[in-house]
Amino acid sequence: MPPTPVPRPAWLRVTAPLAILGIVVWPVLALLGLLGAVPAQAVVNVGIVTAGLAYVSIRRIKIDRAIAGGADRGEPPEPPSGRPA
């Protein structure tokens, strides 16, 4: 059964594509940084921002899917435990 569609907030519609763009652009910037065409600080900053946007976007999507999957059963999503089952 396919997952239930969940409406996405406006901020997620912006951050997710920006994270994808950063993932594509960062290796090019890293190469240009190695060649000396781009300052190393710019490469590091783009990498940090990209990682942050990707983390927040993926976490929100996972939470939305867990809520949508549990909504039809009436069960709240279980938080992940640090221990294996």
C-alpha cells in the first residue's frame, strides 16, 4: 500500500530543493577550492548549510510519514530507541 500523501509546509518546499542544490554544487566548489579559485571558508560554509538543510528536511519528512502511517491505525508513532530490538 503506498504511503498516505502528507501536505508539506511551505518552508519544507524551499529547504528540500536548496539541500539538493547544495549537494550538487558542493563537490564543484570543493574542487574549485582545491584549485584556489574559491576560498576554503566558502566551501566549508556551503557544506555546513547544506548538511543542516538536508538534516532538517529529512527529519521533517520522516516525522510526517510516521504520523500519516499511524493516523489510520490511531496509534502515535513510536520514538526510536537507542537500543536494537
